[in-house]
Amino acid sequence: MRRILIYIFLIVCGLTALGSSKKGSAAKLIDHASYGAYALNAETGEVVSQTSQVSLVPASVMKIITTATALQILGPDFTFHTRLGYSGKVDRQNETLTGNLILKGGCDPAFYSEYFTDHYRGTFEQWAKAIADGGMKNITGDLIVDLSALEGPMVPGGWLWEDIGNYYGAPVSALSYLDNTYSIHLSTSHEIGSPAQVLSTTPQIENLLLSNQVHSSIENGDHTLVFGAPGSTDQVIEGTIPIDQHDFSVKAAMPNPSRQAALEFIRILKSQGVTLAGTVVLKNQDISSEMVVVADKLSPPLKQLMIPLNQESINLFAEHLLREIGRKQKGSSTLTKSLEAVREFWTDRKISLDGFYQTDGSGLSRSNGICPRTLVEILRFMYADPNRTIFFNSLPLAGQSGTLKNSFVSSPLKLNLQAKTGSMTRVRSLAGLFAAKSGEKIIFAVMLNNFQGSQANAGHLFEDQLNRWFNGEKLKVESK
């Protein structure tokens, strides 16, 4: 019965009212698939269209929930702090610290991120100068990295093994660095199927044992996967890259970003004439009471962090915001407490959470589930919020930015639609806001799971749906 209703909804809305070849393609796409949609007038709340509400895997559309909750709980001007200090006694005359340097991670996901290069450029150099100018050119102890700010597992449950070693599966850390990723540089010959050669990594990873199983292919693009557990320097890269490559770069999850950051800081200390007798020591123990603060680096405010998070769909940023929500609401940054905090926040605001099952903040887990109605209700809540402009401007703009830059380019929704995309194997989602031809502001969510065919065809299906809503078509199909 439900499958029949889905067909009715798609056909009446015109999604399959295309040319004969496209009609067959659309029908095949949704055969055996699960589809859900919900759309309403942002001002009046009148429902424009809806299917029966079933819980579906959202993929990265889950970031709408995370960023909306963070904006409400933490506020648009919230910043993360990364602090440098020391413990022990300073002898300025002999320029000696009898004690340790302390680098206290504050869970800043953007620390030395490629998305905020100008903001962090020169931070380590400034810190090294502060240490030297403070009479600490000779340090007798260690560089202690305090990682106590982050509790619980580095990787959420439900993440696949094939995701965890790749850049988009980079784990959270109390001290993140370079988006917790590194690049593997490879080369290939002209011969198809020949082994690729690993040239180097950027940055160089201490004690990295990388098993290279990559071969050359006539196919364009990166078709590799990196496998490796968080914290482990034993990694495997396999798959294919194109032939005739002199320096092909593949991004992977950094095994230990906190240690990598500390080693880079030690290198810069040495370049500025500061010597450290000890080594890097990682501690999951709060030693801030022993610490004399020398420097405090603030992240960009949340309202700026949200822009690349939503537009480029950065999983790491979303996972860090989720943990910060837990710290603020529950006094704990564990994943369990953070997820509880999100649910309680929206329950208190009377948002329908039927079918809402959240296991991470980014949507990478296939264990997540949500109904389109829940997404729409939260989007409408944000539409009525004083931070509406900040929130919706963080979403990709059709035909211009982020993951919608090359979408809706020939549609009246170009430069009109602001929406978050979500995609993974056999999953496609889209949720956001646009102005219809009539001037009505429409908030919507469309979700498709277990479809047959390409992501591009699923995207065309959604585009056709939204174009019809833009033109004023309304349909309600419900089943009990």
C-alpha cells in the first residue's frame, strides 16, 4: 500500500511526467525505494505537500539538527579556546623553565583548518616567541598535551570501517589539527593496472606504516579508500587513481592529530631557539590547575564555523559541535550525553520527534533516522528565530555555493534555494527554504533511501519536485 502511495505522490506531482525514457528511469529509481517529503508555508504553517511520515536515513542533512541546536544553545558568538601555558619555575636570568610546557586542547575543530588558514596562520610562531620572551628558552621537562576536554569515544557508533580511515571520517579530538587529515601523494605510469607509487605524505606522519594497494586505471578521479583505526599508524590504502599521474593527492584521516600538532610546535620552538629536554606526553587528565597561561587562541565564532560546516558538509566540525552541546547542557562531552541534550532541547520546544534516532552529529552513520516533518519543523523554528539570517545563510545557495554550486543552474530556484544536501550510497536528502513563484516562502524536506540508479538521477528527481512546488503545485498523500 505504501509503495502505491509513493508512486501516486510522485506521479501527481509530475516527477515522472517526463519524456518516455526519463519516465522509465524515474520509475526504476524509486522501485523498492523509501521516499518521504514534507513542505509547508514558512509564514502560515500551512502544509503544502506531504507523504506518509516514515523514518529515513538522512545522511548529511542531519547537520541541520546539529547546527540549529548549537546556534540555540551555544549562541552565534561562541568560540573554542586552545591554551598554551607552563608548570614549574621560571629562572629568567638563565632563561630556564624547570618544569613542563602545557598545551591544553579546547576541542576547537578548526585549529589550523584549511577553511580558516588566515585565522590561525602564525599561531605556533607567536606562541614560541611568547615562550622565548618569557625567559623559557631552556625547558627541562616535557610538552604535555592536556586532552581532558573531550570525553568518550573519538568515533560515533554506526560509522562504517570503510569510512573511518578517510578524510570525511576523521575522529574528534580535544586538540584537532589540520582538519585531522593528511595527504598521501601518489604517482602512476601510463600502464593500466600497474601499482601506484607512494611519493610522500603531507605532513609527514611519525611511524606511519602505510600498506599501498592502489593501482592505475583509465577511470578519472579518486577511487581509493583508506582503512585505519583512530590512533593507529597502521593504515591501508586501496583502489584506483588515473594513469599518468605525477602527484595525485588522496586525503586520509590523521592517526593522532594531537601528537602531530605537538610535534609541529616543538619544531617551531627549536627554530626560534627554544630547546625542550623531554618529549610529547598526551594526558587525558585535567592539569589546568597547575598551568600558568601564556597564550589563548580563540576559534572563529560559531556563526562563521557554520558556513563551511554546512556548505562543504564538514563532518568533523559537526561532531565537535555535538560534543559541545553536551558539555553545555549536561556538563559532559560524551556522545551519549550530547545526544540526550539534543533530544531534550527539541522535545521541550514541542518539535515532533517521532521516528528520530540520532547516533552522530554529522549524518555519516547509517544508524541515524528522521522523518521529513521533523526537519521541516526545526527549520521553521529557525525561520522564526532572531538568528534566522545566520542560520539560513550558512546553507548552500543553489547555483552559487557549497554542495549546491552546480545544482539548479537552469532552474528558477537558482540563487533562491538555500538548502542542506545529504548523500551516501543509496541515500539522497535535501532540506531547506525557497521563495515560490507566488512569493510564498516554502520550507521543505525530501528524502530517498535505497534507490536504484545514480546520485545525479536522484538529484534530478528532487529538482523536478521542487520546481513544481515553486510553481504552486500542492498535494497531500497520507497513509495510516
